[in-house]
Amino acid sequence: MFTRIISFISSSRRDILILFTALFNRNTPKMIKTMTIIAFLYLISPIDFLPDMIPGLGLLDDAVVVPGILYAMLQMLPASVRAKSEAQADYLGPKMPWLLAICGIFLIAWTIFVFVAIYNFIFN
């Protein structure tokens, strides 16, 4: 599951950054914000139109459905929102490896905190 997310992010990083920055813009229509969140949840969800157990076809729906939704959302963005989001994406693009590293460290620290809290709750 994580390999398909990483390969998808690396292939369309700028488009994802544009939609991510558009999520925080007040002028972005709510439908586009909702579809962006649904596309991300579909990508990480174990429930697909075609199960991943089917060789070839299981990953094909992720490779077609999610980029298709993202492309449609990019086309539906208002011009002013898209221009502003593209400028922000160009600014964030070079900083992305550092941002991902910081997010990864935060996720690891949070996971350790949760496991320690559960361990202390159960055994103490």
C-alpha cells in the first residue's frame, strides 16, 4: 500500500501540491475540497473498486481513478485560485523533502507516544 502512495506522490508531486494549497484557500469551491479529501482517502483505503489481490488489475484502478479525479479537480479550479496555488506549490516544491522528513519524524514520535501510553495503561 505504501509503495503505491509513494510512487503516486513522486509522479504527480506538483499537482498534489497545487491541490493541497488550494484546500486552504477560501475561494476554492467546497466540492473541490471534498473531492480532494475523498481522492486521498480512496488512495489510502484498503477498499477499492478492484481489489489489490487481483494481479495487475488491482493497482490499475488506483493508477487510473485517483489521477483522473485529481486532473478533473485541477481543471475545475477557478483561475485565480489555481494561479495562487501554483505559485505556492512552486515555492513549496524545493522544500518538500524537508517537510516530508519533518512529518515522518513527527509520525514516528507520535506512534511511539501512543504505544508507550497504551503500554503504561495496560501494564501499570
